[in-house]
Amino acid sequence: MLWSMLSNTPAWFSLALFAGGAATLLPVVWVIRSTFKNQLNTQLASEQVLRSQLSQAEQLAEQLRAQQLQSHGQQQQLQARLAERQRQAAEYQQLWQRELDAKEEIQVHAHELEVEMANLQTLLEQKQLSFEQQLAQLEQAKVQLKEEFHNLANQIFDEKSERFSHQSKEKIQQLLQPVQGELKGFRDKMEAIHSEELKQRASLKTELLHLQANNKAMTEQADRLTTALQGQKKAQGNWGELMLENVLDSAGLRPGYDYQREVNFNTDEGKFRPDVVVYLPQSRHLVIDAKTSLNAYTRYINATTDSEANQAIVAHTEAITARIKELGSKSYERLPGLNSPEVVIMFIPVESAFVEAVKHKPTLYQEALQNNVLVATPTTLLTSLNIVKQLWRFEEQSKHTRELALRAEKFYNKLNSFLHSMEGVGKQLDKAKESYERAFSQLYMGKGNLIKQASEFKELGVAVVKELPEELEEKAKLELEPVSQLGNHDSSK
């Protein structure tokens, strides 16, 4: 070991050691020992520091591994929560899409109603224009007839006034009196129709302005009452009939006059009692049923899960389908005393109930038509009933128009008869004038006429109180032959 230590010492130190001898060997060894001891202690201290640092590094690595495991667990939890959030987002997306589809369906339905209202408004304007044109034609005919009659009467009176006696004037007055009465009645009737037309136009404008508000109010009322009447079948039936009656009243139809509730029909097949029978022009009828069940639809709107909603909408659609088939099998049009088309209106008091059923079963409306059933909601039924109201108005106006045409025909026939009578009177007056002139000419024409003989009496001294017309006396002295006699005399030659 000493050699090893010496081998690690510098060269000069080794030379000094050998040169110095043994006397100095021990101190040198002690110094060397102390030096190497210090170096060893330093190395041991460094090793302790390195071991401490290694231990700390191992602890730090252990902490890092624990943190890594903890982070991995948190990452898995975050991934699970993210997946849950994504699932909820997908559900919310589906719900939002359903709401969007329902909104689009409602907008499409509202657009169709607006188009239908615009078409009805156009049809009404066309009808009004047609009636105004007919009224203008009648007014023009009235003015023309009155003008012609006035001109003709003036012409007749101007030509014949000097020849008519008091009796003839009274007779003409008697002939004119019925015609004047007809003219006055015709004028009063035209003014009444024009006034009624203005009132109806103002009333129709008011109805159109309030139509949308009434539809919205009835829909909101239907939605509130649907929840309140959940599960009560009898109450639902009564409420449906009440909603139907509100729609009828909103359309301006009068109970007992424009429609009748719960009319009984007894046949060999049994008793039938439709909820409402609406009277149409020309003795026709329209049957409306209001007994549609809404229990399943109430469960559908109150469902908390998709499964409950699917089951409820299936049951709701099946209930409507069953009611359609039941109404189609009743064949109300075959009932005695009921002149109805081969279709019955099935009234559903809640707009969204029918919309959801059609969304679930798009062929539902076509299936109803195949069973001769027309499904109607408050909005569509109110529109249809307003058309019925307008049909009654048009029927009333047509009735007045026919009456006016009949009175105009009577007036024309009366005027024609009067003109023929006046023409006959004129011919008779012409004949009377001709007879008068022929008879009067015999007084002063021809040889030995009466006026010449009377003048000769005066020349013989016969006293006269009043002189004869001088003009006639001069004509009498000429003793001219009448024109007809001159013609006969010439022909005899």
C-alpha cells in the first residue's frame, strides 16, 4: 500500500524521500496519510452528496410517476365527461332540430293559410267586381230605359197634346201610373242593394282584419285547455264541442238558423246524432264531428323521455286513424233528410295535435280523404266556415239580382205593352184626323157646298149673329173638288 501511495506522489517528492533518509520518512508518511485521508473524506462527502442527490432524484422520479398516473386518471375522467357532454350536445341538437322542423311546419302551414286567405280575398273581389258590373249594367239599363221613355213620352205629348181631350189625358195618366210605380220600386230596390253591398263589404273587411287574431286566440285557448282536460274523456268531448261552437260563432253563423247541434236521425241501422249540421245554400248540409280523443297527445307533450314520446305519438296517431275510419263508416250522406256531400269534417280543436300526427304519419291526410273524411283544425275550419258565410251572402245577392232581373223583365214587358198601346192610340188618332179632315172638307169643298149655300142665305138678307170664318168662305166660293174625287174623275176619263 505504501508503494502504491508512493507511486502516486510526484517525482521530486520521491527523490527527496530517498535523499533524506529514514529520518524524515515518518513525517512524510504522516503528511501523506493526512493528505490522502482528507482526499478520502472529501470523496466520501462527495459520494454522500451524490447519494443524497440520487435519492432526491429517485424521489422526484417517483413523484413524477405518481403525478403521471394521477394525470392519466384525470385525463380518463375528462374524456368520460367530454363524451357525456358530446352525447348531451347531440341530444340537444336533436331536440333543437325537432323544434326547428316544427317551427318550419307551422310557418309552411301559416303560409298556406295566407295564400288561401289571399285566394279567398281575390275570389271575393272578383265576385264584388262582377256584382258591381251587373249593378252598373242595371243602372245603365235603368237610365237608358228612363231616358228613352222620357224622350218617347215627351215626343208623344208634344205631338198629341193639342189633340187629346181631358178624358184622353186621364187615360194616359192611368196608363203611366203603374209604370211610374215600377220605376220607383226599381230605383228603391237598386238603392237598397247598393247600401247592403256597402255594409257587407265593410263587415267582410272587419272579419278579415280579426281573422288572424281570432285564430291565434283560439289556438292558445286550445293549448291551455288540452293540459287541463288530460285524462277526462267526457270533458274532452264537451270541450271539443265547445271549441267547435266558438269557431262557428266566430265565423258569424247563427245557431238554429245557419247550423244545428246534435240532430237525431233514426234509421233501420240505428240512431245517428252528428255533433253539428251546417246549412248550405240550395238546401245542402255539411256534417262536422268533434269527438276526437286527445289523451295520447297529452301524454306526448308531457313525456320526459324519447321512449314515452314515441309510444304516445304512436297511440295518438292510431286514435286519430281509428276515429277517421269510424266516421267514414257512418255514411252520413245516406241519412234521410240530410243532403250532404260524401264527406264529413273531423274537427281537431288543437292545431299542433294534428300537425304532430301528420309528421309521424305523413299519409294520414290522404288516408282521411280516402275514407271521405276531411280533417280540420280551428284555423282551417274557420276559413271554410267564412267561405260558407260568403256563399250565403252570394246566394242572397243572387236572389236579389234574380228579383231585380224579374222586375226589370216585368218593367220591360209593361213598357212594351204601353208603347204598343200608345202606337195604337196614335194610329187611331191619325184615322180620326183623316176622318175629321174628310168630313170638314165637305163643308167648303165641291159644288153647292154648305158654307157657300150659307153665304148665299146671308146675301139674300138672312140675319146672322156671327159671321162665318172668312177663310172658309173664300175656299167655299172656289168650289174646289176634294183631291180623292179629282183623282177618280181623271181616271174615269
